[in-house]
Amino acid sequence: MAKDRRKIEKKRKKEAAKAKRAIAYAAAKKREAERPKVTVDPTGGDPVLVKRVLSIVEDISLEESGGCPAEIADLVARCMRDGPDEAVREIHAQAALVYDHHREILLLSTKRFHDAVAYVGERVLERLPEVYQKKLLPDYYFFPEVAPEGVRIRFGFLDRVKRETGWGYYSQHKPTVTINGADWIVCFSEHAIERIVERSSFEERVTYTHYMDCANYLNGCVYFEPVSMADGQPAIRLFMTDELNCNEGRYREYLRKIAGIEDVNGLPNAPAYVLGYCPLDCKGQFAKAISMWYPGYDGTPEDTIVRTRIPSKLDQIRLQMLAEDNKMVRVINEGRHEAIRWYHENGVPQVVSLKRELLQWAYHLPRPPESKVLPKTGHIL
């Protein structure tokens, strides 16, 4: 009898221990499920790249205890708890206590999300082989986005069309430009995309943040100004603003050096600066940007005005030499803004206030309130 009781007691303890382990396991699984994590959606991705990214994200933490910056960890946790829309409203409310200008309040919320997804993107990019780092656009682009589980990485860039001269990449918005009375869908060659990335970077090293801003620009830009090069070739002039948070401090420094603008918030529209010119190859439905020329390159409106308004050949050559490498980082860091400012002050404005919508919001950042589309005119700042 006593032996039976011992067996029953032993069995009871064993079952209790098993139940306890099951409860602990379920609690651990629940905690794990509630922890923010980086996941990967492989759809559309290069299989080799997807495999590399899957391996990398295993080591990326979205918690402060795992090395994630506190502000980013807090935003991800807040989005998981309350949803992105509520998180944006909370950030707006906090920003309103600091800023009194509506534009700065909107930019702050966008920047918070921008920094969070860029943080993950940078952690992945820095561990990828150099071939991916140098050719992220257009071949190997991936983009993190806020998701219910934390952050999800997706793959893909723009739609593309096959041309005799190679692929042309175009936005989902299918923006058009009018050339000789006809409307053409704007697309970009790989070379033009590479030049846009190079020209617009405010840093010597192209970061994931900058790749992301360029991808958002190419996907979201809906206005391209038609112009003609000196030889009559049709082209488009590209404009850029700080709306995608490429580098707000450097952007404002550029405006100050070129146009003497000290306070953008006092202006009716966010200033846009000339990024460069893309000569076009127009066939079928598409106007393909085959390259991207910096302001002042041979054949651009800036070059024409230098040749026609400066009598001294030596002065012409000096400005033309400055124009040979008008990357934004050189203009800012090395004080190479003299030529850009000269163009701006002598008939080819480099900073303007566009009286129409330049960008429709990109696909993986929270959308700001809808903006009103204004007429296709602008004025010099």
C-alpha cells in the first residue's frame, strides 16, 4: 500500500514538473514572440543576397539591451504596441512642445521612422561583400520597413523596361515629361542612377541611408523639368529637397552657401536645389535618362552661360574646372561652391521654390498629410 502511494506521489510530482516546464516554455515562447525582431520577405530578391541577409539579421537586435539605440528601440516597441499611426501622433504631440512650425513637426516624425529603418539597413549593408555595397542601386536594393513583428526587410527597386541600350528603371507613378509636344514616361539607365547617387551624397562614403534616400527619390519624384542641352538634345533637370531627410544639416548649409538662405521655415515652400541634368533618349513610351551631368558640365545651361558671359578665357577655364567634380560633398567640405553660386547669381538658378509637387511619398516611410499640387512654375530664391 505504501509502495503504491509512493508511485502515485512520484507520478504526481513528475506530471507537476512536466506541467511547470510546459508553462515556462509557453511563457518563454510568448516573450520571444513579443520581442521585436528583424524578419526577411524574400519575394523578388536575388537568392544569394537573400541568403546573406537572412544570416545577417539573426545578429541584429531591436532592443536597447542588445545594442540598439534607445530612441529607435523605443519607436519600434511603440509601433508594435500601438501601431505606426498612433506612434506618429505621439511623436507629433511631442514635437509640438519643441517646435512651433508645422513643417518641422512633420519632418521630426518622418526622421524618427527614417532613422529606425536606416539603422537596420546600415547594419545589413556593412556586413555585405563590397560588390553589393557598391551596386546596391539598381541591382541589389533592399529596404527595411516597420512591421507588426518589428522591422521587415523586403527586396526590389523600380519597374524596368528593356531598351536597345540596356534596362530603363521607372517609378510606379510613371511620371512623364513633355518633349516636343508629346508626353514620355521617364526612366533611368543604370549609369544615370549611379551618377545621381554619387552627385547627391553629402558624405565621402555612400551609406545605406543615402542609398535609401536616392531610392525614395527615384521612386517618388513626379516632376522633371524639360530643358535642352547646348546641342539641342532634350534633357530633364532634376531637383532635390530635404523632404527625404538625406541630410538636413548639410542641405541647409548648401542653401546658405549658394543662395544665402538662413531660415527655410520662413519660406512659403521648401527650397529645392538643382541636382543635375539627364540627357534623354526618347523611344516608344519612354524617355530614358542615359546619364546625369553635374551643373556646369560641357553642354549644360550653366556651361553655356559661362562661355557667353565671361570674356576671360582663364576665368572660364577656372569655373569649368570647378564644375568637373561638383559632388555635393566637395561643394560643402572643400568650399567648391563658387561656381554653383556664380551660376545661381548669373541667370541659371541653382536653388528655387517649386510651385508644384516634386515628390509623392515613398513606399516604406510613413506618409505625411497629402500636399496640394501647385502650378508648374517656380521662382528664384
